[in-house]
Amino acid sequence: MENTGSIFEESEKTFIELSNSQRLQIINALENTSMNLTLLAKHLGITMQEAHRNFNRLMDAGIVSRDSNGSYSLTTFGNTIMTQIPSINFLSKNRNYFSDHYFANLPMKFVQRIGSLDNSNFIRGLVAVIEEIKELYRHSQEYIYGMIPQVPLDLMEVAAKTVMERKIKFNYILPKNAAIPKKGKDFLNEINYQELLKKGLVERKMRDEVKVSIVLNEKKALVMFPSVKGETDMNGAFSNSLERDNNKLFHEWCLDYFRYSWLDSKPFDNSKLREV
């Protein structure tokens, strides 16, 4: 049986090469283009000797290759390694947050893509998170998708107004025993909510529990992770907008997770909701 040390031997070598800041800068600089030694040294502000030494190490590790013209570029291995760095970066930047939060029942295929959330802003505080969700609702032009543990009345009002005025799609998932404000039913009756359901503008589903919460429209997305106690925490959220550079992956991650959860959810059952 292969011992534990030998299983991680090759990975250990790779991590050693990536643990140097200059080598990380080099492979980042080569992500989209090839460079010769002189250009790379000038680009990074390092000496030729430093560049040469680090290039040799990266070549020995199979991360970088050199062509007949003396230009360096990432190998397939190097390019693939680069795709994994955002995951490490996201977790490293938010290690304090994840010291008391976790991924709960998030499927492994989404955990493995967690680097997609790297280019995000962290919104701190329940009031700030609620306001961010309201703004997302107000600026929706095509659809609103949501999966959250509870529905405050002020969120219901903003979402309903947007759906009715713009005739956009509103799909949401709630956990069974979700907390609904007592005035919520009166409000839904006032706006003839059943008519929105009949027209297909609003669709809803239910699942046993909601741990990882997401809210998104066609341009913006938010994701909230649960505390280690297993409780959904809306006191902080990671957010980003497609209007920012390199945010397509963040939005795609949230959209994919919502669609996955939607297909995995059950028909909505009003009797399982609880008024508070």
C-alpha cells in the first residue's frame, strides 16, 4: 500500500515552487503571453540573475518552457496550476471568515470551483446585506433568482413591485419551516400574488433546508455561507457585478448553483411555512 508521504510528494514539490512570491509573479505574467528573460525582468522589476534563477526552477518543475527564440511560456501543467490559484487566494483572503463559517452541504463540484468567488466584495452587517439585496431587486431587468432561509416583509415588497412593474421572472427557493412575517400573507393578498403564480411570473420551490444562500439577477449576485453552528448567516455576503472586470465566473457560479438547487428541490408547500 502506498504510504501517505509518497501520495503528496509531487504536490509538495509544486507547492514549494509556488511558495516564492517572485515565481508566482512570473507565472502570473506569463498567463496570457510569452516573454523573454530581459522583458520579464523589466516587467517585474527584478534583476536578470533573479529572473534566470527562478525560470530555471520553474522549468525544472515543468511549469514553464522555453522555445528556440528564448521566449518563456507556461506549459499545460503551468496553465492548469494557474486556474487553481484563485481558490487558494479566495480562502486565504477570507480565512478569518471561514474560521466560523463553512460550506455545509455544498456539492463538491461547487467547492472545487470556489475560486470563482475570488473577485468579490464582502458586505458586512445584516442591514447592509438587506439593502444590497433590495438594490439588486430594484435594478433587475430580466429575472430574479433567490434561495434564502427567510423572507423579510421589506424584501417581499421590493421584489413584488419589480416583478409587477417589469413583468420579469421571479424564481425562489425556501426551506420548509421558513419564517414568514405575519403581515406577509396580507401583503400577498393585496397584490393578488396568486395571479402572478398563475401567469408564471413567479415560481417557487421548497427544500428541507437552505444553508448556502444566493440571490442574483442577470447582472449581479450575492452568496452567503452558514456559520459552523449550521445556521444561515445573513450578517455578511460576498457580492459582485458583471459590470466589473473578471466577474463572469462569480455570476456563473451563483447561477449554476441556483439551477442545481432548483432541479433538486421539491414542490412548494404553504402549510410548512411558519409565521413570525
